[in-house]
Amino acid sequence: MDTRSGILRFDAFELDCDNRQLSRDGQPIELGSRYFDALALLVARRGELVTKEAFMEGVWHGIPVTDEALTQCIRTVRRALGDDASNPRFIHTVPKHGYRFAADLSSLPDAVGRLRVSPVAGACAAAGLAAGAIAGLIYGIIAGTGGGAQILILSAMVGALGLLAGAGLGGGMAAALTWRGRAGSSLIAGAATGGLLVGALGNLLGREGIGLLSGVSIASVTGPFEGLVLGTATGFAAWAALAGWRHGTVIVTGVFAGAAASALIFFSGGTLLAGSLLALEEGVPGTRLDMVSVGYALGEQGLTRMALGLTLVIESLIFVLAIGSALLAVRHRCRAPTGAQEKNRLSERG
């Protein structure tokens, strides 16, 4: 039966046939299209003899090629796997007949996919809590007028909001992983949906909750639009982290996605934390906040539109990079071999 779909693992390698990506210990390995097809064919028929005719049909699609072309193809695949033709671990030569793939396989959804799903929501919630607490602490130090106690209270309150946001996005991404069984573009949809729902809930609590307690309606607080945009940006960083991209690529993806999200929110007239705190300060008399000080700290004459734009960029980057970094940690934790697996691997090499 042809199993050339989904994600398969052998030794330290992962073969993602849907996204046509080979990686080792989470690091992508460049492999040309025909070479990838040849490896996928061998893996799909593990333990079976794959003849030259089968390669002609499955890799070259009926186009006749020389024996040397096939030999070069297998040589390139072996080089990518670090395999030795004289002492093969993966691809065995059957003289005058073809090749056979001999390594044991494990399906990613059964082996690693389940591990990925379980900690994703928790890691995102923890990252959201940390990002929110840091942002609240910074704003409390700069704009707080009530002393150390107020700084800690503001940090705790904003941390709780970050926890809610991270849990919402993490829950959406965990649902996407459960549905698709792998880290793909569905993570973006899951994060966007989670962000939309959390943004709507936060907006409702901000408006109605403060209105209920103070009798004052707050005009401008973060809502579903901002949640959708920031969730989408976070989804890109999460996809890069869980799909096995390099650390630097994950960070760059997070920076670009966060910057793009902040620009879209800014030019659409939206707001995040600083704008919401400013609305709270202006709408509720007696609030011990001086958000103008944030603008001064950014080199502006008060909390101008430019200063608000800068806070959008900073807040977006802190949140997106916190989630991306947390999911990188999840990826490494899920791919770390157990003691038995490591012992078996060392014994094989010995």
C-alpha cells in the first residue's frame, strides 16, 4: 500500500511528504525534487525491492533514464542521509535488481504529534503570561503614579490578560494540530480563530466590566480585530517553530509577522495595551496612570500617534516572539529521545 503522505520518521530523520521536506533533528535538509521523490518511494515501500522500472515510473514518470542517472540519484539521497553504500543503515543495494529501504519507521501523528498537541496550549498560556507581566511591569514603572504596589498590581493584571490571550491562541493551535495531525498552515487559522475569540471576550470584559463597576463607558480598547490580526501573526511564528524551521528563521518570521501585524492595526485605527490603558486613564477619573510618560520615554512629546505606533510594534513583537520561543522549546522537548531510544541509537552506532 502506498503511504507517501503525512509525516514519517526514521532514526533522527523526519520525512514530510505533504510539504516535501526532509529534516534531521528538526533542521531542514535541502534535497532536489527528483531525489525527494526517490527517497519517498523507497520509504513508502520499506522492506520491499524497488526496481529500476519502479523508479522510472514513480520518479521520472515513465521517462527513460540511464543506470548512471539512477545511481547518481541514490548517491545523492545517501549523502543527504549520511548513509554509506559499503555499510548502509538505510538504503541497501540489491545488485542488478534495485534498492531496498531497511530502516524502521514511525508515523509522526502517533509518535510525536500527540506530544506536540498536549503542551502547546500550556506553553502558549505561559508565554502569554510572561509577555503580559513584562509589559505591565514596564508600563507600571514608566506610567504608574501609585508606587511599587501599583506596579505589581498592574503587572499582575496585564499578565492575567496575557495568560488569557496565550491560552486562547494555544487552544486554537492545539485544536488545529489535533485536526490535521501535523504542524501546517492550519496553525495560522487556529491561532487567528483563538485570537478573534479572545479579543472579543477581552473587549466585552473591558467595556462592560469597567462600565458595570464605574458607570463609565470606555471607548477604545483592544477587540476582536486586533485579536484576529495578532493571532494570525502568532500563527506564522508557531508554524515556523513547530514545522522544524531553523531557530534564526523562526525569530525572523516572528519579527516580520509581528511588525506587519502592528502596522495593520496601526493604520486601521486599532489599539493594543498602551492605547487601552490610555482609554482607561481618560475614561475613568482617579486612575493612577500617566500614560503621557510612556510617550516621553519613547522620545515623543507625550503619547502622540507616533508613540502609540511604537508601542504597537513593541507589544506585538514581545507577544509573538514569546509564543514562538515557547513553541521552539516544545519542539525540542518533544523530539528529545527517551533513555531507551538513545541507548538503542548508541548501540547501533557502536
